[in-house]
Amino acid sequence: MGDGVYIIGVGMIKFGKYLHRGIKQLTGEVLDLVLKDCGLGRDDLQAAWFSNSAWGGYEFQHCIRGQVALSANGLQGLPITNVENACAGASTALHSAWMSIRAGLYDCVLAIGVEKLHSEDRAKVMGGFLSGTDVEVTMELIARFQEEEKKRREQQAKLHGEGPPREKKGGHSAFMDLYAMGARVHMERYGTTMRQLAVIAAKAHNNSTLNPLAQYTFPMTVEEVMADREVAWPLTRSMCAPIGDGAAAAIVCSENYLRKKRFPRAVEIRASILKSGTREGDNDICARAAKAAYETSGLGPGDIHVAEVHDATSFGELYQTEQMGFCPIGEGGAFVESNATAIGGKIPINPSGGLIARGHPVGASGLAQIYELVTQLRGEAGKRQVDGCTLALAENGGGFLGVGEAAMAIHVLEKGN
């Protein structure tokens, strides 16, 4: 009897904005999909991990979220663990499910992420994003950043002989300012350009036109991305993940269960790594997590055929591409301009459209990445299929601690025999 851990079922609803559908309804929809995908029933599941970040802040369901949402859909009585790890919540749920199988506690379990972020109360939405950081520290960082941004815009207006710059309309989350800070440092240090960031965003939007479950399904050119409304220089709106709702899930089993039940479309989890960030020093969480993932799987970045990385902004994809070892540090901009990360390139990244275009319902995003990669490894991705892929990697960051992610999960997957 082996000790392998396998994904035998995946499910995902179309990401979007569902003002009139609640968490319970979205939970039921994705639960039915993931069970149907592998031909199991609710009684086959021995435990569940439920990821969600915003339900408490939006509707006061601060506690027992998984028990409430799953019991309303016929799944109750079994052990249910609630997971909150900001944007890395769903991948943390998968990591926990994987651990339970490796420990020999269960043979068949569920990891599920469900989120509703869209609201007509924009202040509530933005406040929710801020809670994914050390609020006290972030407020100080952003205050300094916004003061610098004000001076930059005043100098730019003076240089062009214009009057005082008008206040920008349309608020944005604290994360966009933090990513903009990182992008500026990278540009100063390595010569990365705004156009290179736009190339990443255009790729994401164009990939999403091939994904019927993506929130955005319209193409964009590099020029359109650069001309879009500025959020926080150098980031435009098209370079940033949208606000939306969604749900995704995976069913994980032991090798013994796989042999007994025989699931022909199973995908093996070669590595499941969870790390936390630090307050001091450089942002090295991704490099640390990637190193552990490669060591655990016995692979290297050159072995990976397709990846989904956490691109809450296009700079996020560029930075993680470097940190994962897909290209040298500082060369991410040139790497994407060479089409190396496009479908058909050296290492296709975010063929789903990524967070930028597939959407980013925080508590579900990590499992949406897994849905995409399992679909790719099964050869079922249709027009966005990466040819010949047998090894895949998902990198999912969550929150900010200091200048880097507070949490990060990396999963390496391999196509089943």
C-alpha cells in the first residue's frame, strides 16, 4: 500500500458577481459539481475543510461557516474545519486535506472554498481587503506611499504645464498600493517597464477568452491595458484582479482508496507546502516555499510544464515567476515579452486567465488554480490546453506581513497513469 495522495474530483462555478445568491447557494452548486466529477456521494466524504474570508464581515457569520454552509446542502455530521488564510485560504484547505490523508486519518476528504466579495457597500469591500494585512503597519505604509504619490503627480503635472492634478476617482484596495510599491522598486532596481507589466495583463485577458468559467472573457491589447485608468502607478485597472464571487472545490483521497475505487482521471499531489512570511528582511517567502516544493517533489523549475501563480496584479505574476525559478531574478519582464509564459511558450503561466481575468474571490482562488491545473493535466482544457503537460505547479499567496505575503501554499501536481 502506497502513501500517495490524489485529487480525484474538482469543481468550480463561473466566477462573477452574484448579488442575489448567497454563500449557501454557491456552496451547494460547487459541492454538486465536485461530487459529480468523480462519481461520489456525500456519504463518501469523511471530513471537509471550508475556506472563506468575508462572510463574517459582510453578514456576521463570523464562526462555524463551514458547518452552516455545508449542512444547508446535505453534508453534516462529519468533521468540518474552517480555514481563513486570506487569499491563500483555499490552498491552505487543500494542504490540510492532504495532511489528513498523509497522516492516515482519512481516505477521502473535501477541500472547498466559497466567497462573496461583491457588494454595493464599497467601504465594506475595501475594509475587508485591509484586514488581510497587519492593519496598523499597513496604514502607515500606505499613508507614506500616498504622500509620495501625490508629490509625483504634482511634479508630473508641473512638468507638462498642467494645473493641480485632480483627485482620482474609484477607490482601490490596500493591496494595490502594496503591489505598486513593489513594482516601483523592481523597476528602479532591474529596469522593468510598465509595458512589460501590460504584456502580462494582456496575456491574462486573452487567455480568459478561452475559459468559460472566467469572470472576464474579453481580449485586451497591450496598448489598451496601458491606456486604462490608473489605479496606483505603474498599475492600471486592467493589471489588477477584479472584485467578484465564486466557489471551487477538490476531493482528495489516499492511494489505497484510489486503487480500490479506480478513478481513471486522478492527479497525484507530488508536493504540498505551506509557509508563513516574516516581518523583517527581504520578501523571500516564495523562494523558501518553492525550494521546499522542489525538494519534496524531486523536481526543479525546468521540469514544470504549466503553472498557475498568484497574480493579484501583473507585477505579482512577474515577481513570482522569478521567485519560482522560471527565469533569473530581475529578468521577469524580458521573459514575458519573449512569450515564454504564453500558451505554447516555454512555461505557460496562468492559462486560465489568472486572478487578473479569471477572477479573485479570495477564499476560493487557490482551489480555482487547482481546478485549472487538474483540467490541464487531464487534457480537458479545450482551446487553452497546454500540449503534453504532465507536471504542474500552483502558487497561492495570502495577505501581507511587512512587505511580503503573510502565507503561501505551493502544490506540485502530476498527471495520473
